[in-house]
Amino acid sequence: MPAPWLADPAITAAARILQSHQLAFGAPLIAPLAADATPEQWAQALFASERVVLAHDGADPAGDPGPRLIYANRSALRLWRRSWAELVGMPSRLTAEPGARQERAQALLRARSQQAIANYSGIRIDSQGRRFQIEGARVFTLFNAAGEACGQSATFACWHWI
């Protein structure tokens, strides 16, 4: 059995994240690989990235339970102090403390309407209740092979404990 980030759904999510980031920002999310790199190699490179990368499905951010996480790279798993099985599938609103969830939902709706936003900052909370501030995040719409919106992803490299 492959690592969960190398299972077919995660490979598909990784490809969507990488392609959608390129579309939204005109720049690659991670360093390019060889021209003949496989989808598995791209998925492994995204998982190993030092940048935090998360993605959730296309459920309405204002709904209940809202979007569920479909992807988290190693940096995200470490930051939220959760395993793949704990984080992927969880309602993404739970990455933020209750007092920050409304502001987070508004940012997601803004990113959805604009397809992407940059320089987002917000407060998040790990699995043990420890708070941290993210800064300079990019939030962008994920598109499937048919060009339809199918979720959102966020990435950031700057954060600090509060």
C-alpha cells in the first residue's frame, strides 16, 4: 500500500494544486522537475515541499460542515500536529480557532469570487490548541480537468507561534 500522499486521489489533488497555482499566479508552486517526471514524482515533490500546502473540496465555505480537507503536505501535517488520516477528511474550518472561523470563511469566499488572493494572514490552531499566525498566504481555486472549479488550496511559508 503506497503512502497516502501517493494514492490516486492525492496524486490527482497534487496535480490540480500545482496546475491551479500556475494558472492563478503565473508561477510554479514548487521547483520544476525533469520534463519526464511522473505524476507520482510531482506528488512526492509537493508533499516534501517546505511550503505549507493544504487543499479542500468545493463545498460552500459558509455551509455546515463546509469544505473538507483533501490534501495536506508534510509541512502542513507537522504544523497542525496531525497525521494524514487525522487532517485529510477533516472540515477545513477546524484548522482555525472558533473566533477566527468567520473571518476565514469570508477570505475563502473572496478567493472563490476572485479565483485567487495573495498576502492573506490569519490565526490558526494546531491539534493541541496552540495558536499560530500565518502570513503572506496564497489562496486559490482548484480546477479539474474539465476546467470546473472543484475546491481551493492555500500555501504559505511564513508563520509564527502566538
